[in-house]
Amino acid sequence: MDPQMRGGHAETDPNARPSPGISRERVKGENMARKYIDCREMPSENNCDLAMAGSEEHVLNAAMIHAVTAHKHEDTPELRQQLRGALKDEVPAALA
Ligand SMILES: [Zn+2]
């Protein structure tokens, strides 16, 4: 006979993890979340067509520097938010 109580409430079973979507255990080195930003989609006066791709942090940093140096923007949290909003998940084959 099984001495453990086995009622209908088995939801605290530590082995039962119904949400595999958040696990990032597959590290293959080239499956990083690369982002892409295209300056043509940002409001600018000089018809800039620069595009950058890479991990989100790097693209964001590069885009901030670019926005400040090439577009005379100010380095503000608002600008960073704006750039972050312009990031895309799809990296074109030419940049991937
Ligand atoms: Zn630009």
C-alpha cells in the first residue's frame, strides 16, 4: 500500500512544469536574440539609411551613440526608449 496521501491535488509536484516557454537552456552560441534597427524608420532630417544588428544591448548602445553624433539628439532615457521601440526581431540576411 502506498503510505503517501494521493488526493486529487497534485499541483505542487516539483517535477510538473507546464510552462517550457521561458527556459533558455539551449545554448548553441548562435541563437542569441539579435535585434535590428533601421535608421530609415526613425525620424531624421538627413535621410540617414544606417542599419545595425546585434544583441539588443549592443544595438541600443550603438544606436544611442549614432543618434547623438549623427543626428544631434540628446542622450536621454526618452531617446533610449524611442530607440528600443524601433528595434525589430527580424535580422535581414545581409546583416545576420
Ligand atoms: Zn542615422
